[in-house]
Amino acid sequence: MNQQTKWSQFGTLITVFFFWGFVAASNDILIPVFKKAFNLSQVQSQLVSFAFYVAYTVGSIIYFVISKLAGGDVLNKIGYKNGIAVGLLISAIGTLLFYPAANSGSFTLMITGLFVVGLGFSLQQIAANPLAIVIGDPKTGSQRLSMAGGVNNFGTTIGPLLVSFAIFGSVSTANTTASIESVKIPYLILGALFLLVAVFFKFSSIPNKIDLEGVAASEAESDSKVLHKPSVFQYPQLWLGMIGIFLYVGVEVATASNLPEYMRQHLNTPTDKVAPFVSLYWASLMMGRWTASVGAFDVSAGAKKVLSFLMPYLAFIVFLLANLIAKKDISSFYVYAFVIVAMIIGDILSKGSPARMLLIFSSMGIAALIIGMMTSGMVSVFAFISVGLFCSTLWPCIFTLAVAGLGKHTNQGSSLLIMMIMGGGFISILQGAVASDHLLGIQQSYWVGVACFLYLAFYAVRSKAILKSQGIDYDVKVSGGH
């Protein structure tokens, strides 16, 4: 197996990661637009996010069921490249529904369109995450997933700005009444892009088949230790990792979604002034992922050290520029440059090992939440926002550890992990419930996030031991470098 990263294939693959971020963050623009245009309650307006995220779970279940009925994995039958192309076509169909939905003023049809877009994304995710790991050395797979995640977060940074501009004509316009008609044009353009990229994928050099058993064997020190279980659920690294993904997405989404209410109650921050802080939270994920992706580059150790310091600040500059374009005051964010240093130190200490990084960053996440709960003012706000830095690389760490050694069950494992994205909805609701004044209150509700991080720290230690018993030790493999 070629141990070098195949950059031309990887460059094609990450286009879909960009789309996932672009659409997911753009949903935040649609929520207030739909709420005003359709006279929705706050709960009803959240159906925009719910329809989109639950589609990942439904899509994964459909994939799992079809694979069982077909007597074999769907992607192994139709091919990985074809699977992503089909996923893009499904998403394109979803965007087309925005046209009749806008013309008829149907909220139900609008969220149905978003649900179909999400269904397509679920198939793309199931295929793309394992591909990112195997396009090159599986030991640096988590770093390639971090790089792909960084591209995803670039999409989350510019998506809301572009969609807002397309819907409102300019960032400053607040005419949301007539905007339902203008929603259809940007989404039709997005649909056309999905179709173009589907054709591009079809004729690209991305592999249609992966030798998953070969990958499992190459990960292990000895083929005699590789497990060949009849069921994907007999691999403890997977089902423990499923809980990990559920809680990780949960703490990531809940920390951000409860931040505006915390700032309203404790800092009297008006809603229109909260957006840049939420934006910084998601940009923090981009900073961490750009930094963690450095290990995937085939450059000298010295160059990697330099890039480890440059990449997060480059992402920070992207955030500042995006908010300048949106005419936001950025002067209060300069101090965050010092907070980024903590993440860089954690990245250096991890030495590229997914288990070690998961343990270090989960511990830092716990520390950030506790500081946020024990302080006040902007110190607490930046402490809560910094959770984005420490969540940034957890997806690739958990994903890599959970699918390691699964062999022919890798795709089923991948679909089960994608299914657990629903944690974002459930943990947010849980934290929202305990945030009520007669329970913990909004500031102390972040203990929910602490509990999530504690499990992730446990998974870091446990998965390392499980994989070592199967002859897979990422610490030995990765610390050897390129």
C-alpha cells in the first residue's frame, strides 16, 4: 500500500467536506428568516436544524438496513466514488425542492428539502471519512481528517456570509418579509454545484474500491492479532466510539447553542451582538483542525513545528477578515490570540497520536468549562468559546480509533458513527433543560459538557488498551514520523 498521501485525490475529496460546513452553518441564516416569514414559534424554527441533523441519523439507518438486506456493504457493491456521486445527486434533489417551496410559501416543503440534502450528506460522510483515512498512510489518517475538517470549517465561516448576502442583497439589509422568494436562487445555485461536483467525482481518480482487510492488517503489528468478527458490534472500540461521537457532537453543539442565552443573562448582550462570538466558537474549530492537519504534510520536522504555530493564527485571521467584511467590531477579539497558545501546546504534547490527543484535549475542555463556570464577564465567555479549540480535533481522533481494525466492517462502522451525530440535538436539549433557573441555571448547566468530556477522556485510555490487544499501537507508529 502506498504510504504517501495522494494529494490530487485528497484535494477532490475535501470539496464535499466544504459543502457540509457551508450548508450546516447557512441553516443559522434560514432560521430567523423562516421564523418571521412563517410566523413560527422558537421551537418550530428549530425544526430547520432538527430536520437537517436527523437526516444524518435516518440516512445511516437506511444505509445499514439496505446493506443487511443486500447481503453486503452498499459501498463495497456500488463503489466509494460512485457512492459520493449518488449522495451529491440526492442533495441536489433536496435543493430543487426549495423552488416550489418558495413559490408556494410552504415551510413543510422547505424543511423537507433540507432533510433530503442531509440524507445525501449522510451517504457522502459514510464514504468520505474512511476514504480520507486510506488515501495515504492509515497512521496519519486522523491528521488528514483534521485537514478535511478544517476545510469544512472554512465552509462554516463563509457560508452564512454568502447566503446572507444572496438572500438579503447586503449584510446590513433586514428585510426578511420578502426573502422567502429570494431563498430559492442561492439554493438552486448550490444544487447546480452539487451536480457539477458529482460529475467531477465520477471522472476523478478517487478509488471506487478499498482493500479494507489490507488496511486492518497494515494497521496491526501482527496479522494474527487482527480480529475477524462476524458482527461489527463485537468490536469494543466501535461501540464505545459510538457513545464517544454522540457525546462529542453533543458537547460541541450544546456549548455554542447555549452561549447566546448565557451572554444575554450574565452580560446583558443583545442578540444582534452575539453573532461574532458564536462565529469565533466555530472558527476555533477551524484553528484547531488546521493545526492538527500539519502532521499529514510530507515536510521536515522543523517545517511542521513552524506550521503548527502559523496555521491556527492564519485561521484566526480568516475569522477576523470575515467579520470585518460583515462590518462587525473585532477589537474585543484580539486577546483570543493568547488563548490559542494553549491549543498549540496541547497539539505539540499529543505528538500526532489520536488517543493521546483525545485525552489531552478532553482534559483541556474540562478545564475551560470549569473556568467558564467559576468566573464572570469576558473571561468566562472566552473560556466557553475556547471549548471550540479543544473540540476541534476530537472527531478525527474518535473516528480513527473507532474504525481501526474493523476490516470489512469499516463502512458499517462508519455509518453507525455518522448516525451518532444526533447527539448534537439531544445533549443541547439536556443542557437547555438543566439550565432552567430552578435547576442549575445557565452558567452551571455547563457541567453537562464536563460529563461528556470525562467520558471522552475515558475512551482515549480504554480504546488505546483495546487496540493494543489487537496489535494496533498508534503511538509507536505515528511518533516514528515520515
